[in-house]
Amino acid sequence: MGKVISVVNQKGGVAKTTTTLNLGAGLARKGKKVLLIDGDPQGNLTASLGYVEPDAIETTLATIMMHIINDEEIDEQEGILHHEEQVDLLPANIELSGLEITMSNATRGKLIMKEYIDMMRLRYDYILIDCMSSLGMMTINALVASDTVLIPVQAAYLSVKGLQQLIRTISMVKKRLNRKLMIQGILLTMVDFRTNYAKDIASRVRKSYGSKIDIFENIIPLSVKIAEASAEGKSIYKYCPNGKGSAAYENLTREVLENEK
Ligand code: ADP
Ligand code: MG
């Protein structure tokens, strides 16, 4: 049975998509069978994997979710794209934005993605969901369907208020809809070692959340190469195998594999 990780933060630009891509590709390089789900109508994950025009893609997460809402059969292969870096992708595009309201009106509207994920779990070792930058129905659906939540936080713009709100939402989902949901950890991203002292930021986060939430030991440095890789439709391992970005995401991958929970 595969493990399902949602990559969540309602704040945009904190490296959710970048982390989904590079952690996913990292796990695939370790021999794991990986499915990435683009849960954002912006389709950034889809574009970062080289599918440059997400809106031109016919079958996406929105298609699958509509099947479930309408009680239609789903084929397990439907909509899945096979990327050359050995990860599979269920893409998303602007069609997903119409679904928030549809889901709000559907009975069991918070359980739609779970129905799909529970079916796909049997086929993969890891399923990573790249959530959109909001705590709306789409993200709630992802949390209900997941085992753990990975929270990327942009080190230089730590938003304590935002994190508190996010953690409240996760607790609410855990209490009412998904008892087994755990926080995998907070990941510090885009750390600029010239100006931020990663240890100071980590201790600030720790102070705010006590010992309740794990913070990944590995942090992701600010690196132009990481941004460039996504623009090229590649993982950092392919784009710049010997750089610090590649090493950081490889170490994160190892940490995720070691901290099986
Ligand atoms: P989110 O999905 O949370 O909105 P993204 O993954 O799209 O965030 O990242 C926001 C921007 O920052 C993108 O342009 C991305 O390429 C860039 N970026 C992500 N990680 C890094 C990093 N470690 N160093 C430099 N730029 C990064
Ligand atoms: Mg994103």
C-alpha cells in the first residue's frame, strides 16, 4: 500500500511545486513507484514536468474528480502521463478551478479525492499531491486523502500566523475526517546562507510550535539552478546533478525514506 503525502501551504511561492517535483523524482531514483498529482488549477507542476501547455491537456484531475462526483467508473490509467524520469503525473489545468463550487455542493464533497487515491494507492509506493495555495475544498480533499502533510516554508518570509492557521486546518481534518493524518514535517526552503541562519529560523519555528511538529533536518538552499530546472521541465538531479540543490533534495528524499511514519 502506497503512502500519500500532501504538500501544503496556503502561502504561494514557498516551493510546494518544486518540492513535489524533486522529492517525487528523488523517490523514483531510489526505485520507488511514484505518482505525482497536480492539485492546482495553475498547472505549475504539470508545466514543470515539461507539459508546457497544461490548458491544452484533455484529461486531468478535474476529469477524474467529475467522474467520481457523477458516480462514473474510472480507469486506473485514465489521464496518467508517464514522465521520462520514471514518475507518473496526473496533470491539472484551469478546469480544476470550476470544481471548488461543485465539490461544495456535492454530498461527501470532501471525500472525492480520497476515493481516487484509495484506488491508486495499490499501484504506487508514493503518491505526492501538489496542493494549491489555499485552504479551500481542493486542499481539504487532499488532506482527507493523505497519510501525511509536508509543509514547505520559505525561510526568509516565515509567516507564523499563516502556519498557525494551516495547523488548525490540519487538526480539524484529523479530528473530523481523517484520524490517521500526521504532519510529516516543516521543510525550510530557499534558505539564503548569506543572510539567513537556518538554525535561527528552525529555532523560531520550534518556539512557535513547541515539540509537536517535526522540522526536517535537511533544508533547501536558495539556488537559481533549482528554479531553472523546473523551467526546463526537469528535476534538479537531471538539470544540475552535482550542485547543492541536487544534494539537498537527495538528502530530503533520504530523510523521508528513513522517517517512515
Ligand atoms: P509554490 O508551489 O509554493 O507556489 P514554487 O515551487 O512554484 O512555489 O516556487 C516558487 C518560485 O520559486 C518558482 O519560480 C520556483 O522555481 C522558485 N524556487 C523554488 N525553490 C527554489 C529554491 N530553492 N531556490 C530558488 N528558487 C526556488
Ligand atoms: Mg505551486
